[in-house]
Amino acid sequence: MKFKNLSLLAGALALSLTAIPYTAHAKPAQQFAQANQPTVAPPPQIKLTPQQQEQVKKINLQVRNDINKVLTPAQRKQLEASLKARRSPQEITTDLKLTQQQGQKLRQIVVASQQQIFNNVLTNQQRQEIQQYQQSRQSGKR
């Protein structure tokens, strides 16, 4: 149960700290686009093989362990409460009252795990799909 909650934290932090999607179940573009912003292509729906899924699980387990080391016991307790209350990633981050150092460390953990997944787990085709999506988002923001 604790691993499941920490897994949710890793996901929540990844969503709140970065904009790089690595999910197999991405949300439709309508949910990302706002009325005043141009519409961009939807995030790629990357299909992971069973082997890739296993590799991602191992990386996520390490992320959970690393995050656990950064948080204080009180923050871990607050995290559990926030996850049970189904708070948004931004609300969870606020609830935890992270120090600047903790926030930086968590960002480093998330970015390093994403880079590990991107460089060591995904195929060239999957990486290309993500890069194309990122380029479309960047050109849509201009």
C-alpha cells in the first residue's frame, strides 16, 4: 500500500514539476488546450512492451525510494493524507511545504528518472514521437 501511494507521489510530482509526458494513457488534447491558447497535437500514446513496462516499474521503485529519502516523516504522513484525499499534483506539492532544497532534489530525481526512461527504455521511434510532440507544443506556445 505504501509503495502504491509513493508511486502516486512520483506521478504527481512528475506532473507538477515537468511537462514531459511519458504515459501510455495520455489525456486528449482538449483537456490541455485552454480557450486563449492555440491547440497543439495531443501527446503521443506510447505503447510500452511488457519488457519496457518492467523496466519502468524498476525505475519507479527507485524514484519512490529516493523521494522517500527526501521527505521528512511528517511530510510522508501529509503525502499519504493528500493522496487519500485525491488532491491534485499542485495541491500535494503545496501541502508538503517543501523547502527549496527539497523541491530541487525532487525535481532532480524526477528529471533523472525521465531521462533514464527516455534514453534507456524507449525505442528510437517512441523517442521520436515524444520529440515531435514537444516541438509541436513549443511552436504552439509562440
